[in-house]
Amino acid sequence: MKTFIIGIDGGGTKTQFAIYDARGNQLASTTLGSVHIMQKSEAESVALLKEGFALVTQAIAHEEDYQLYIGLGLGGYGGNATMQEKTDAVCKQAFGEIPYVVFNDGQVALFGAFDGADGILAIAGTGSIAYAQNGDTFTMCGGWGYQIGDEGSAYAVGKM
């Protein structure tokens, strides 16, 4: 049985989807609009995730017997219980019984930048966030959105 992994990076501006085989070879990718729960309704977010999923899984449409897993890094995830619950509900509606894990997009960037080792990462994009890993401890600063305080973001810089 073959294994495929879909990686989804959803920030405030765009959502990138890619599907990989078990060796890490990228088979397909696509980029759609934001899936951020503070910018889109639940229905819009579900529809966008389903659309991106459908586009990248066309690359494995010929496969008959396979396992599929999804890993998501989503802006705004994990800092607020209500937003996390909404995001979890959106993912459950979009993916049903397909196994998936969700992290904050900043945490995923930290994993990628330091290959799982300790480090600090600051992102100043549509939004801003800093993430640090020290052993098994993760610390987040910022990432709250423009309503609460997102001083290093493009939004905040644009207001100056």
C-alpha cells in the first residue's frame, strides 16, 4: 500500500497545498486564497480546503490502494481556544475521516527552519508572530491579528 501526504500552509493571504509520496517527492501543488478563520466564514474555509484537496489529489487519482495523511499549518491556530475549535470543525468538515494534524503556521515554519531543533523564528508577513522552541517547550508571541495587536505585520506597517 502506498502512502501520500498532503501539506497545507494557510496564512492570511494565501493557502498552499502540496501532495508528496512517501519518499518526499512532490507530485502536485496549488495555491488558493486565504483560509484564515478570522477572514472567511466556516463554509468558505471548508470549500477552499476541499477545493485545494481535490486539485492536488488529482495527481493520485489513478492509485487504487493507498493511505493518505494531511498536515496543516494554519495562521491563528492554537493561540485562542475559540479559534482553535472553529478551525478544528472546519478541518473535520473538509477532510472527514482522513487523518490530519493541525499546527500554527508559525510553528510549522519553526520546524522547517530548525529541523526540529531548538530555535526562535519571527515572521513579519500579512500577520506577525514569533515562535520559539526550547526542548519540549514552545512559546508564541504575537499572532493575534490586527484587532488585538499585530505590530510587525504588513497590515500594521501599512497603517503607518
